[in-house]
Amino acid sequence: MDQDLKDALDAVTASVATVKGTNASILEFIKTGIPAVVQAAVDKAAALGATPEELQPFTDVGKDLTASAQEILDAIHANDPTPLKRNT
């Protein structure tokens, strides 16, 4: 295989790996990071006297984020005006 072609293939492979890693990080943050922050706030509010009924909308947000993580990621990509940077 020609070295230039190999270098180009290696660059594409690296770009794909970066995108996959970024997507995995975004999904993980949407599925666990944000809901964990919401839950910590709910727990603190409950400790300060908020009722379960008052806190239910916030609890629902965390559950909805976890359930919709892939859809949210797809929407982020669909609305991103910046093309992916190439590793060249």
C-alpha cells in the first residue's frame, strides 16, 4: 500500500475513533452525569423539606434524559453547524 494512502487511512481511522469516543462521552454524560446532578439537587431539596410532589418534575427530567440520550445526541449532531475537524 502506498504510504500516502496508508497515512490518509490512518487519519480517517483516528478521526472515526475520536468521534466514537466523543459520542460515547456525550451519551454517558446525558445518561448519568446530568441525571446525577439533578438527583443530588432533589436529594438536597428533600433534606431541606421539599415534598416528593414538589420534586417529581425534577426527578422526571433525569429519567427522561436517560431514556432519550441517543435522540438528544442525534439532535446535537443534526444542529451542529461546525463540520468535524480532520486529523491531518
